[in-house]
Amino acid sequence: MPPSVDFKSLLTSARTSAFHLEMRDQYAVGDEAADYAHWLRTGERDADRASAYWAPWVDLIAGVRARGVVVRRARIVSEPVTSYIRYEHAGTAVNVLAGEEVRWLPRRQAADLLVPGCDLWLFDGEAVLFNHFTGVGDWADPAMELTTDPAVVKQCVDAFDAVWNRGIPHDQYAIR
């Protein structure tokens, strides 16, 4: 991550909202490699919000939510889903328990939506943090790019809202 982009600071300084749009069917980031490999071998997903894997995220989100910030995550997924999306779905209950609202949108239901070319975080409808990944799903270099360009922010807000409005709440989304 470039030194000028500090995700944690952006998230903890959000005043009203922090929205995350995920659009890949496969990620391969190092900090979850061991957990994902374990899930592939056993079908068991760490769902303990106090575990070493989850606690930092749960604490971060709980702190943000305690200040009244709305945290939403929308995922556009291909169906049938990949093994990675099954893994992600198996752990999403922890995201929800931490205070995130999560929705899933099958890719075919997003076909007529105009969405950005990469995953992103929106902060307070004023800043967009683009997440860049390699073709295999690991962090690219640079991994993140921040913009406050009002035109770009508006496009991303509109895209997120469109996905969110069509999305299926996590507790209603059945993996296919």
C-alpha cells in the first residue's frame, strides 16, 4: 500500500458512511491464505469473532459503528459461485455481527449497471479508495488509489447505490 493511503485512518475518520463494493470472484491476498487453505481442506471456516484472524476487523468495525457510521458491503458474484465466494459467504456472518450490512448481487442481475472497473471503498460520499489486484487476485502495486474528484465520487456512489438497491441481504442470499 502506498504510504499516502492509510485505509485504517480513512475508515476510522469516516463521519457517516463507509461502503465497500467487491466485484471479483477470486481473491488471493496473503493475509487470508492460511484460512482459505484450511477451509479448502476441511470445509471449516473460522467464524469466531474473537479469533486472531477476525478480532482486528471486528474491533475496527465495531468502533466505527459505535460512532454511528453506517458500514455496507456489496458483492457482485458470478453463479454458480467459485470456491472462494463459498468461503467468503461462510465467513460473512462475522462481518454482520461486527456491524456491517452485507448484500449479494448475482452478476447477471448487474448486467445493465454501470460499475467501476475495480473494487472500492466509499467514505462519506466524498472519497473513493480504489483497490487494485493482480489477475490472480493478490494486491497489485500500488494496491490502493485515493480520489476525491467529485465526478468520480458521484459515479461510484451511483454505482454502489444501484448495486445495493438490487442486492440480496446476506441472510436471504442462497449460494448457488
